[in-house]
Amino acid sequence: MTKTFRITRRAALLGAAGALAAPGIKPSFAQSAPIKVGVLHSLSGTMAISETALRDTVLMMVEWQNSRGGIGGRHLEAVVVDPASNWPLFAEKARELLQVHKVDVTFGCWTSVSRKSVLPVFEELNGLLFYPVQYEGEEESKNIFYTGAAPNQQAIPAVEYLMSADGGEAKRIALLGTDYVYPRTTNRILRAFLNSKGISDADIMEEYTPFGHSDWQGIVSRVKRFAGEGKKTAIVSTINGDANVPFYRELGNQGVKAEDIPSVAFSVGEEELAGIDTKPLVGHLAAWNYFMSVESTVNTEFKNLWQAYIKNPRRVTNDPMEATFTGFKMWAQAVAQAGTTTVDAVRTAIIGQKVDAPCGYTEEMHANHHLSKPVMIGEVQENGQFNIVWKTPNAIPAENWSPFIPENANRRR
């Protein structure tokens, strides 16, 4: 069922967001109907473990913007739908948001299969989608802004770290992923990258499992045998959704310790760890562009804003939430600059927008509709947080067309 949320609470967010100032508003911006913000995230099914927090982040930002008078005097109204981890249903719900509710912008999707499901709908109807999750690249749409990481902003630096002295000098890599486009394409890129570094296919293990997979005993046992053949081995995980809970539980059950077989995850953050006993996982890694443990003024404001909205100290922040926050602020700045919510005008105004992000870096939207972002490696701690052990000195522009995909050789960037 579609739910429409009219956001009215203001006082708590006024106090929490004092330093999160927005740009000046053009006085000519018509003060008419509410600006409608679509929210297209799974609230049920296998991906709800990750996506529900993103729904809450968008609602928080809508409320925050309204607490400051909206945009140009127009308040925002969130329209929430639940595509229920059903990839074809994502397209139907996207069409509903654009044609029935006539939203001005949509924030949504997690998996690449859901994004690819809705992409033709947004292009056909000239909608605007902000996609906040790391992905495999190999895409560029005029109707999508990608605020998560491309492979050169997460996957490749993470594997480089595992191969470095600080990361354990791995010589064999087990690529474990959920069976859909993001893991398979990312691992195609990583296999080519590993080959370029002298690691042969014989030293690369690659296995895929369906969404919601729960029986990890055999796969973890095979990883241990693979690691027992004389070369330092690491796991690179592109496992998505609630399958991560039994996977990490099985690592603990079989005594797979970080000092022996370190794993680095691309889809596990603070939200997913909240449902796992992290004691056996201390020292395992995740690669993101933000961790809740980042020390920065903007991150303190972001966490305060979140707690003022959610009122639950157990609810954490994570990377896709930060990417949602950053994308929302860029969109709001672009609407204010353009003086309209018209998609073509806002799309033009978004290019070049900058935001001082909670990650502690200034992020900028580039002409390829991707952000410059820092890269961070974090170690799991007993409390479910991450200790940042490595990060890039600067934000890195995205390469959405990987040089490790041969077909991209003639693309003009």
C-alpha cells in the first residue's frame, strides 16, 4: 500500500540542525503546491534490513527542510512506497510515483537490479532519481544521480589494501557474492584487476548465492580449504541483504578470524552489524566512503540530526544514509538555485554542487552524475562500530566506466 507522509514536526530538528545551513532562496520561486519527494525503498523482504534506514533518512531530511521553511517557501511532502524487495515491482512503484503522485524527485533503490528495473521508467517519464548505494558502474543516465561509490571508489582500493603490507599481503582472493548484476560485474572488474597485479585465476575463488541465502557452512568450509593451500587468503564479500547475518555467524562458528583469513565487505555497515554478534568478527573489514565513527563537525551534526528525528540511541548511521543526506542537500541546493523543481532545470543546476559531507570531505557532483568521494577501510569493533585504519587523503572522482572492462577502451570520459 502506498503511504503519503505529511511532515509536521519541526522543533527538535530546528535545534539539531542549526549549523547545517542551506543556500539562499530565489524570491521568485513560486509558493504553490508542496514539493513532492518520492521514497522508493524496500520496507519488507530480504533488503528491508538495509533499506528501511534509508526511508527514515529521507523522511528526516524532508522534515529538516520543512523546519527551515521548505524550499522557496514551499514545503516538502514525502510519498513512500514499498517495492518489497521485488525487482519488477520497483518499476511499477516508480511509475506510480511519477504518474500518479507526480513527485518532483525520488530517492531510492539499493540493489543494482532494482535500479536497472526503474531506469527505463525514469528515462521515459523524465523523472529524477538519486541512487545512494555503491554499485558496479558501467552506467550513466541523465535521469539518475549516483551518490554511492563506483568501483574505483571502493572495490579496487579495498583489494589493494588487502594486498598491501598493512592489509596482510593477500595472494589469494575468495570472491563471494549474491547472484545478481552488482557482484558479478564488480567481480569481473576485480578479477581483471587482480590478473593485472600478477594474481592468476587459479588463486581466485568465485562463488555466488541467491538473495536470502542462509546455509553458509559448505561455502565457508571451502574458503578454509582454499586458504589452506599455502598462500595468504582474503575474502572479498559482495553479499547483500539479510544473507549477511548467517554468513558472518558461520565465519564465527568455524573460527575464521581476521588475522588468518581477513574479509572485506562492500555491503555491510553499522546497520547490518546491529543484528550480529560482532565479537567473533573483530578485525574483519568493510570498505565504504563514510563510517559513523568519522570525527568531523558535520558528522556530529548529522548524528545529532538523526537522533533528534529517530529518538532511539540504538539506531546507527551508515554510508548509504550519508549518501542519501548528501544527495538530498545537493538536490535542495539545485532547486533553490534553479528557482523551480522542473527536472531539466534542476538536473543542470546539480552539476558542480558541493556539500561538506559527514565523511569529513567536501563532495562535488560531476558531469557524469557521480560524486567525488573519499575511500575508507574500517575494522569491525566489538560494539558494532568501525575503527578507520586507512583512508585516502582526498575525495576521488568516480570512474563509472572501468578501465578493467575491455569494452570501455574507446569510451570518451
